[in-house]
Amino acid sequence: MSRRRRAVKRPLAEDPKYHSALVSRLINTVMQWGKKSLAERIVYGAFNQIAGKNPNSDPLEILQRAVDNAKPRLEVKARRVGGATYQVPLEVSTDRQTSLAVRWLVGFADARKGTPLKDALAAEILDAYQGQGNAIRKRDEVHKMAQANKAFAHFRW
């Protein structure tokens, strides 16, 4: 961590097609090696598939609900107290909740081998929208860890 000053949080530019900061965040998470146009093609292709499977609903709303479903409320953080390391449960800030949810969605979509990322991302978003899938399982796992370690909650500072 820097000793000088805190980094300034810059505002995220909206994406050109949906004018949404969340979609822009998803594109930036999908992007590798600075290839933003490829990441946009993947995300917009996934949105087209979502729109094809659910013709009467907006893919942007589906993404928003999927991210909301995958957001963790609590997480554990390692704290060292007197030579022992404790997993201390902490509340997660809203910005970090969104970051974790989007990262989990993209990570689990990328882990689906044998399918193009566009298809896997669409499937992962739809799974999270319906309250199932790997991202939801990960959120439940994180919550379970926090619940199991709530005896160490007095170590938070």
C-alpha cells in the first residue's frame, strides 16, 4: 500500500451501445492485453444471445439482476493478531461487491472449456439471473466462511 496518498477513483466511461457503466465494467473485465474491441464483441455477442433466449426482456436488466444476485454482502479478510492469523468477517463496500460479482461471472465463464467465451458468458449471466450457477455458489461459499468465522468479528478495525 502506498504511503503517500490514496489513489483517486476515476469515473468509468459508459459503453457506446447501452450507455451503461456496468456494461463498461464487464467489458473491461473481459478484456485481455488491451484488446477492447474484441472484448466488446464478446460482451455484445453474449447480450445478443441473452436477448435471443429471452425476447421479451432487456439484456441490460438481466445483467443487472445477475450481478445483484452474485454480489457478496460479507467476506473474510486475514488479520494477524499476536502471532496468529484470523479470518475476520467484514462487510463489503458496494463498489467491491460489484467488482467481485463481475469478476466471478467472467472467471467462471472463462473456465467453461470447449465453448466460446461469448456463449459461456451468456450462459453464466443467465444462470446467475436465475439464482444458480458457479458465481452464486461462490457467493454462498464466501458467506458461509464469514458465518463460520463470526466469532472473530471483534478483531475488525
